Amino acid sequence: MMPIQGMADAAAPPAMEATPAVTPPSDTPTPDRPPAIALLDISKRFGPTVANDHVTFVAKWGEVHALVGENGAGKSTLMSILAGLYRPDSGTVVIDGTEQRFRAPRDAISVGIGMVYQHFMLVEPFTVAENVLLGVRNSSHLINTKDIERDLTALGERYQLQVDPTAPVWQLSVGEQQRVEILRLLYLGARILVFDEPTAVLTPQESDSLLATMRSLAAEGFCVVFISHKLDEVLTVSDRITVMRRGRVSGETTPAETDRRSLARMMVGRDLAEYVEHPDVEPHPPVALGPVRLQLTDLRANGENGLPALNGVSLEVHGGEVLGIAGVAGNGQRELAEVITGLRPASGGRVAIEGKDLTNANARTVARGGVAHIPEDRLATGLVGAMDLSENAILRDYEESPIARGSFLNAGAIAAFTDLLIRKQDVKTPGRWARVRTLSGGNQQKLLLARELAGDPKVIIAVHPTRGVDVGASEAIHQSLRDQRARGAATLLISEDLDELLALSDRIAVLYEGRVTGIVPAAGADREHLGLLMAGDEAQVGAHG
Amino acid sequence: MASPTTGWKLERLPAPSQRASIIVPFVSIILALVAGGVLILAAGQNPIAVYRAMIDGALGSKSGIAETFVKTTPLLLTGLGVAVAFRMKLWNIGGEGQLYLGAIFATWAALYGFNSASGWVIVPAMVVAALVGGALWGLIPGALRAYLGVNETITTLMLNYIAIQLAEWLVHGPWKDPASFGFPGTPQFPDAAWLPNYGTTRVHLGLIFGIVAAIILWVMLRRTRWGYEISVMGESDRVAHYAGMPTKRTILLVMALSGALCGLAGMSEVAGIGHQLQRNLSPGYGYTAIIVAWVARLNPIGIIGVAFGLAVVLVGGDQLQMAMSLPAAIAPMLQGIILFFLLGGELLTRYRLVRIGSDVPVTEGAGD
Amino acid sequence: MDFLTVGFTVSLLAAAITYGTAILLACLGELVTERAGVLNLGVEGMMLMGALAGAATCLATDNVWLGSLAACGAGAAMASIHALLTVGLRANQVVSGLALTLFGAGLSAFLGQPIVGVPLPTSFQTVRIPVLSEIPVIGRIFFQQSGMVYLSYVIAIVLWFYIAKTRGGLRLRAIGERPEAADAMGINVNLLRTWYVILGGALAGLGGAAISLDTNPGWVENITAGRGWIAVALVIFAGWNPARALLGAYLFGGVEALNFKLQGVGVAVSPFFLNMLPYLFTILVLILATRQSARVRLGAPDALGIPYQREDRG
């Protein structure tokens, strides 16, 4: 233990010199030791939105402290203030007993605060060691990564975070990239580690291993903050739990004092339907299976880098069925959705909608063939943020009567259609002239959903439909997808959230490196088994593939 | 506890502020004129006298006003052409070359293709020829962009130089007027190919072409399916792709239309003003067009007014050269400064300044 | 084809380097700017101001090196406008760059009026590097050049080394590829971008001086004749790599030299068509470079053209 500590210190001496306030966390926490983090009475607003409203958050050395709340509750804003990314409008930041005024992330880094973001802060063309070097101050002017590589290897062994320090980051899996992030922070001398939804992108096994790493870090005296909305994980790993709702702290508790139900109530402010709180029991009213509406045969396609991303996917989805696609990010999910919807050329195989071959058809032809597409990144792909609701509403139908009148657009019909969509999904907006960018994530998604479902599609391709959406909108979106299932649509639901997949799907197919490694019925599906399939475990693939 | 941090920060507004988007451009232009004044002062001139002479020259007399309308015409047409492309974020800075091509094609129609026809044939023939010539010059970079992904900014600019050399070659070589005593230039157009003038001034039919084109374009961009597609493609490639819009075809059409409008400007210059193809046909109208389009926020109707405003600067600059023997380059210099200040000022319509450390946002330059 | 002798070829290659130097310097400047994630289409305007400042200073001081220094300063001053607008105020980089070019053309024509065509008291002279210039062929091509050319060799090598081998270069690449990652590692993205934009402007200004103090001594309006734009195109051809920029710039210098040599020899092609060559060649090179980068992913810096700001998230 001590050699490791010494090594990390030697690697980042200035960080330590600049921060006499941070005592090495390996010291035994004593009752009179000041807390690691004390965020006192913090407020922060973005334009009209109050993201943090007089929030106080205190975390001690040697504990895993969970910060939970639904999307938009203000967790990320609070942690960004801790990381020096945002400056609070008011309130005080005290780290290990010393008040701090961070002007930039480097100030937070220098007092030992390290963030593991959801979107990894890595430069993809650089090697692991070069990414680490980026954060080192006062090293030689020439790029020399030999020492860093050696130290990273040692640190990796110590904390069970092995990764090849000479590999370019873009070649690493998502799980490995996360390890790089953690290793880098340890190397740079971080004593307070903040994990922002770290398990969202991992397989269940990888998640377990990460949770174990977090516990062992806490045991060594580090302060670990765990931001999550996965209540089971929170209850397993945390020492203390702080709950946020609508920019305020709605409660603080420990796993011993609480359970899923009361945590969920603190998060949302009301009792949730049993199935939202506990997705395993979400109702699956039986629906008579219709004919095969979506059929994929040996589908192949290349990814953004020109390398094969889909390596022969064959799937069938019936009317009245939801087929979930599970997998770790980057295993072909994006390409699968894009090939079906005509956004990416197939290099082989066949896509058929109700028996009609639509392989490599134009996106518009596919849409007219009855395929709705809820894309992964709604504001970059499905909606134009700078345009108003009505301009976004007509994206699919601007060439159809009555919206089009010959070559011209019919303003009256556009208004009526937009209002219809707004009513159908209960989109909260000042009016159809409002720019879509100004809507909340949930309302943007509802508008998009209303537009895509307006033509009663035969097939729905939904990618992460509730990502970044608050619980209320999330419930509404799930209900819409359930209604579509009952109506007889065939749904392909791509998600990294196993809970969502288990809640909505009839069957779950697992993608690994562009192949289907297994298809299992959702009812009674075993998470461990799914996790092994997601990791491409050969034995599992052999047994079920 | 004391308030932690104080200072100022920029905060993005959910929508551009209405009041600011009217006030800010005016303030920007005034500040630009002040900054230009400083440079004029640095060059040893009295800026107030210079500005007064410019305004007098451009607006102080009937002939000055007429000359301003004469210069408005090419600025209007090229401004429209450039704006159509900019709407789709196609950075066509080849307006100058497209103008030259329009002029060359129109000259061919007037001197060789339809030289003995009546005005009712020859003028439409010149118009069509100019549209084709300009469109062709726009289509080359358009096709390279659509099919090969080649950056259109550089190709359109390179084609400007090529077009100018082409015109030079024609007026020095094959189309040279044998009776011109060594001065490079084509023979004069037949009378039927002269665009009709307004009264005795040099203001000609080209201005009407420009105004009609602006109105048609406005309707097209605001009220048609095609205009909608252009807006979506301009905002986001990915959304256009997602909706299955015919991106490549639209790039070709937009670049062709953009080039055609600039080509029309070339026709109106040779048929309305010079009545022959000559060297230095344009003092950089195709470049000034970029400023016209941007200042008008790519709005075709706005372009009419802005073209007139910048024509005042151009004519004023020419008058300075004659009256005070100052370089006419003062005009492009001022235009550049105006564009800088408008660009900088635009920020104030999208953001507001907020004081950190107090609960009340302090608003500057922004309403709602 | 009696002009295709060894002597002709060697003198052509030597001239290629002489004429390519202005484009090389401007291209290196734009390369650094783009590596930092900022697109500056104002190279032509910055070169023009550099050329003017160089010529005017040389007229006043009789010293080409002071002229070169002034050219750097003028280019840097112009670039700082772009930095202020695009890095500080997050204005559209394309439009700001175009404005810079228009402004530079206008301002240089306005301020340069009094010295148009005035012959300079001195200009860069050929300096034979001892020993090296005696090497057959190579010596004649590379080491019988002007001080400006030698300076450009040094700058190209230093820049290559800096970008590829130093920690500063690592940060430069990081802010162009993934500014938020650099920010999270405590690097001041916008401050560094500002400096690199200004450095790029200084090099473009120096490129202008390479024309007005070396290849075409003196000042005339629009003396750069599109070389700034060619430099922008070359950055793409170079795949954002200084070593390849060297190759590309000399290729263009060669085209330009060939034009002069052919006109000198009296080839039966209209000079107007010969004048088109560099521009046609630029388009051709751009097409090839685009096709190649699409194939091997010799991509632009990932964040090129995107202003960086923190507060818009959340």
C-alpha cells in the first residue's frame, strides 16, 4: 500500500505541494477530521432554470456516498461545480476543511478532486499514457511516456484496473476506457473520486467489478461519490445516500434505514407505479403475435471507421412484439438501427419490412414503408434545435397533402398538425413557435415520438428512448411504446439499460461485436446470463447461439 | 457565509432577443464607422470630412443617387446568389467568378449567338445565357462537394481566378475588337442588346431583375417545400439525412441557382453598363456580396436594403478617389470592419451578461 | 523540348522552393491554427497585411529582417481579431475568416496606396551555405537560397518537432481533437487557442513578407494573388502534417516557377492559361486530398470549427 501511495505522489508532486489541505486519505479517519467534501448552500441557475437551489452536500473520507435523483434533479450540475467546470452563483465549496474557489477544473484537480464522467474525457487518437500525460504538470517538455507506462501498469495491478498503457484509446472497449479514466485520476493524485453514472455503459459483471473497486478505494480512505439512479447498486455499495429532487436535497439516509420504495419516493416525490419502481414486474399484457413485420437476414455493415460493425445479424420481429437489443455501447447497436432505417448502407444481407425488401433504401422510402425511428441522439439526429415545433413536426410529412399544397407549404395545415402532436403526447411548450432547443429533454422526446408515431407505423426502431428524460416523461414514453405493441406494431428496442429492456421487451437479443450472441425470453431472464452474453463469453454463446 | 465568487459570465438565451436583434446591428455599424474613422485618422485624413464626402458623393446629387442604384444592382443580384448558398451552409465565395461567367456567356449571346435578332429575342437570350454560364460555374464546385466531398470554399474561390483569366484571354485574344487600337475589350454590343435605362441615367433594367429575383426567392425560401429542405439541410446535415432529404441533388440545385443569380449580375453589368466585355468588369462585387448576404441575415428582402447601403459606401469610395484623391479601397476596408462588428455584436443577441454572486441577473443589451 | 535539360530542371526545382516558401509559411500557420481547432479563412488577408508591413518597414529601415518582423506583427494583429471574434465571442469561424480576408485586402490597398510600385532599397539576397551549397544538385536546389527560405526550413522543422514530440504539441493536438477532455485535465482551452490563432497569423504575415521582400520585392495591391487560399487548401492536402505541407508547398512553388519559366522560354500557350495553372492545380490537389483522407481517415482535427464553451452543457 505505501509504495503505491508514494509512487502516485512522486508522479504528481506539484498537485500535492499545491494542496497542503489534502491529507493522504490513507490516514485513519478520525472523528474530528473535517469532511472531504462540504458543498454548502450552493445555488446555480442556467437562464430561467434553477439547477441547484441552496443545496448542501457533505461527504466524508473513507465512504462511498451515493448521490441519487432523476434526470434533471441537479446532480450533474452539483458535481460540475465540485469539479470546477461551473462556478456556483452562490454558496461555498469546502474541501477537507479549506474553503475553495475553483475558477477552472485545474483548481479542483490540484486539491485532489477527480471526476469520472459519463462521456469519457479522453482524446481518442492518443495512447492511454499520452492521455495521462495531458494532466501532468511540470514534467519535461518532451513527450516521454516510459515512466508513466510503468507506473500505470503497477497502479492497474494494485487496483485490478488492468489496461495496456501504450494502446490508443480508440482501440479500447468502453469498460477499458473507464478504467483509463480511473487510473489517470489515481495517478494524478486524486483523493476524492466522483463517478457519474459509471455503470450505465457496463455489463452486469463489469458493474460488479467496478463497485468492488469503489469499495476498496473507500476502504483505503478515498472519498468516493457515486451518482446513479440504479437503486439496487446504490443500496449495495453506499455508506450514505443523498437524494436530490428538482434542484434541492430531498433527503439523506443510509442503506440500512431505507429501501427501494422510499428512495424512489424521495427521488420522484410521489409513489410510483409498482412496475416503475421495480421493473421486473412491469405488466406484459398478452398480445396475439401478428405476422413477421421486420425481418433481418445476415445483415452486415461497416462502422464509422470503415471496419465491419455488423457481422451477419439475423432477427425477426412480429407484430405485437417488442424485441429488446442488449449490449455494451459500440457493439453494433447504432449501426443496426441506422442500416434498418436507411441511414447507413448495408454491405450484405437483407432488410425486409412486411416481406418487402428495403435493403439500402433511402431513409424516406423506409419511413414511408411504415418504419418509425426514434434515434439515439434526438437533438442531433431527429430534431433541429434551432427550428420551432411546427418546423420539426412536419419533417416526415412536408411532402404530403394537406401539409404540402403542390410545391407550397400550407401554413394552416402545419399549425393544425403541430397542435395535434402537442396534444397527443402532452408536450409542455409555450406554443408551436417555440424553438425545440428550449424544451426539456422529455418534451423534446415526446414531440419526436408523437411525430414518428403519427402515421401508425408497422415497425418502430427505438434507440435509448428514455435516455436523459425525467421519470414522468419516461413513464409516458413507455406507455406509448406499450400502446403501440398492443396496436400490433413490431418494435425493436435498443437500450443499454437492462431494466428498461426487461420492463418492455418480450424477447431480448444480445449484440456483441456485431453478432447476436443469444436471444432469450424477457420473462424470467437471468441478468448474469445476459451479462455473459454481452461480454461475448464463448461458453454462453456456444450454449445458446 | 460570504458570497463565493463574483464576476461576469455570458449566459445563452433560449431564443435571440427581439429588441437586441434590432438595436445591436445599428450600434455595431456605428461602432464600425468609429473604428474605420480611427484608421482613416491613422492614414492622416479627417474621418468626418471623409465620411461627409462619401455621403455627399453617393446621396448628395441626382447623379450620385443614380450611380448608387447602378452599383446596387450587381450587389443585389450577387448578394441573393450568395445568400441562397449560405442558407444551406454552402460557403460559395465564387460569386465573382460566376459573375464573370455570366458576363462571358451573355457577351457571346449578344455578339455571336443572337447578334442580329431584335431586342425581344436578344435580351432574353442574354439572360438565359448568363444564367447558364453562372450556373455552370456554380455547379462545378457543387458537384465536387456533393459527390466527392471537396470543400467548396476553396474551389469556388479558385474558380474566381480562373474565370478572370478566361475573360482576360477572351478580351485580349479571340473576342478582341480589331478597332480598339490595342485596348483590350470586345466590340460594342448591338443596340438591341443594351438594357433599357431609366430616363437619362445609367440606372437600367437589371435593378428590376434584382428586385423581382429577391421577391421570388423570398417566397421560395419561406413558403415552399424546397425552401424548407434548404433550411433543414442548412441547420443540420444529420437531420436532413435522417429525414431522407435528397441532399446531393439539393446541393447541385442550390449551387446552380446561386451561380445563376451571380451570372445574371454579370449580364446586367455588360448589357446595362459597359455594353461590351472588358477587363476589370467587377470591382469585387462577388466578395462584397458575402457581406451583403450576411448583414441581411440571408433574408432576400433585407438584401435589397443592405445592397443599397453598401452601394452608398462603394460610390462614396469612388467619389473620394475623385474628390480627395484618396484610395477607393477605403470602401472594402469599411465593409470588412462593418462585418467584424456585426459578427461580434451578434453575440449580444444570443447571450446576455450575467453577474455571478448575486441572485438577480444583470441584463445587458438584451430584452425579453 | 530542349529546355528539359538537367540545368533547366535544377533551376526549376530551386525556383520551386523560392516560390513555394510564401505558401509554405502561410500553410504552416494555418496548420497550427487548425490543429488547435480553429478554422481561419483569413490567410489571404493576413498575408496581404504582412506583405505590406514588410515592404513599408523595409522602405523605412532598409532592413529586410525588421521588415519580416513587422510582417509577423501585422499578421498576428490581424489574427487576433479572428481570435477575439471566434474564440472569445464564438462567432461563426467561416464568416469571420472571410471578413478578415476582405478587410485585409481593403486595408492593405488603402494603407499601401503611397508606396505602390516604389522600389525597395534592399531585399532578400541569395546566400550560399558553405559546404552544403557545393553538394551537386541538392546544394543548388536547397542551399543557394535566401535567408527567408532558410528561416522557413527552420520553422517547418521546429513545428514538426513541436507538434509530434513535445508536451506543448500534445496539448495543441488535444484542444483541437477533444477540447472538453483537455479542459477536464486542467488545460485552458480558449487561452491556448487564442495563442495558436495569433501564432498562425504571424506565420501568414511572414509568408506575405516572403513575397514582398523576396520573390516580388515591393508592394502592389493584391500582391498575394490567392496564395493565402492555396495555403488553406494545402493544409487539407498535408493532412495537418508539417512534413507533408513542405512537399505540397514546393509542388505549388514548382507550378508557379514553371509558369514563369515557360513564359520566359516562349511556349505557344497563352499566358492567361498558364496563369490559371496554380488555381486549377489547387482544385485538383484538393480533390485528390479529399478522396485520400476519406479513404485512410487522415482526418481533420475532430473539433475543427467548433467553438468551445463550458457553460452550454447542463
